[in-house]
Amino acid sequence: MKTIIVEGCDRTGKNTVIDFITSKTKNYVVRHFALPQGDTIEEKIAFQKKDFRNHFILANTTRALRDADDLYYIMNRAHLGEWVYGWKYRNYQADWIWNLEAEFNLQSHDVYLIGLFGTPEFLIQQEDGHSISAKLKDREEEVDAFVDAFHKSIIPNKLIYCVNETHPELRYKPKGMLFNEITKLLQL
């Protein structure tokens, strides 16, 4: 089984990438993580820890799934998003996500991280009203935090993609080139 984590800010095309991957196979599971639940910060953190933990357990220890070479377990957002949005909007630090990476062996050769980024201005232009914030300063901080989290992650099989041509730190790749790189990375 291949565990694929697709991360990035709102409006970067995570669903488009996931649709591409799922169009190449019939054997997949897609998981979109829920917002934290609970009334207090402690309850929300406990919920998130348990939710991520359960999915990493499923991805790493369920023998029938782990040994299925042609199964793709795809996470639409995961722990890196929690690290970004926890401090930015939920008033807590989610540094515990780094322990999850080590505990669940996310440096495994069967774990993949696809990071989607763009300039804050471009992402605001794509806004559909469903993002946490459409303020430029918030988007700048989100992009910086996601790029930082992407580089900090111990997942070795990484692909970073900029959705527009003008991001100062990231090389832009046309969508077709991205899909070719994903095909090679995941051996689709």
C-alpha cells in the first residue's frame, strides 16, 4: 500500500491532484480529515491526536492493507495542515505532529507527500468563500508555514508544486508536468 498525503493551503488544487491519482487506479481510499471537535482547546487537541493516530495506525499496521501493493491510501490534508492551522486559527501549537511522523515511520519508502503552494495573492483570487480566511496577511503566513512544514517533514518521497508562476521560492510547473511527476513518483 502507498500512503499519499496531499497538503497545502485552500484553493491550491488538492482535489484536482487527488482526482488525477484516483483516475489512474480503481484501488484507493481517500480520507479527508475533519475539523477538530470539542468545546475546549484540550478536547480539540485530543480529538485531532486520536484521529491522526487512528489513520496512521490503519496505514501502517493493518497487514492486509499494508501488503496490498496496488492500494493507494490518500489523505486530503493531514498532520501538516494541523500544524499550520493549529497555531494560526485554533490558538494552540500542534508540535506533537512531529512525534507522529517518527512514531509511525513516515520516513518509509511507501509514504509520499505532495505539497501544493502558491502566492497569497493568487490564492485569494481563487477564493470561493470556503477558506478559513481571505486576508492577504493570513494567506502569507499560511503559505510560509506550509512550506516550512513541508521541508521539516521527515517523509522522504516529496513533491512540491507551485500553482502559479510567480512564487518567489518555488519553481512553477505546468499541470501536465506535475501529473507526469506524480505518475513517476507513485509509479501509476
